[in-house]
Amino acid sequence: MRLDKYLKVSRLVKRRTVANELCDAKHIDVNGKTARASYDVKIGDIIEIRVGSNVTKAKVLEISEHATKENASSMYQLLTD
């Protein structure tokens, strides 16, 4: 699944266009490297999202095309430094 779609489906980012813009502005890293919106997300990837001074790190646990509000948070695990 594309990175921008994963961020939207998992609700880490509200809208897919916003996820695309974050990727274009190089605010999203996957496994320590700047990632494009077309990056193919795999289970075990570490995604880091930087918005202003806010940094969110998440580990991909599951990939599914659709998710409800209740089960979207089971797609990833938030990490702390």
C-alpha cells in the first residue's frame, strides 16, 4: 500500500492530500530515510512524521485497505524515544 494511503487509512494523518504534501515537503521518514508518497509500506516499517515541533513515530503492525475508527489504531504502534 502507498505511504500516503496508509497514513490516511490508519488515521495518522487526516487527509490523503495532507499526507501527500507532507511527503513532498520531506516531513516523513520511513526507517530513517525520507520517503515519497508512493513508497510501498511494509509491516515492521518505522514511520516518523514531523509537523512543526511535533514528532510522531509509529511502527507498522498491519496493512488493510479499509479501517473503521475503532480498529484504525491497531494498524500501528506509537513509539517513544
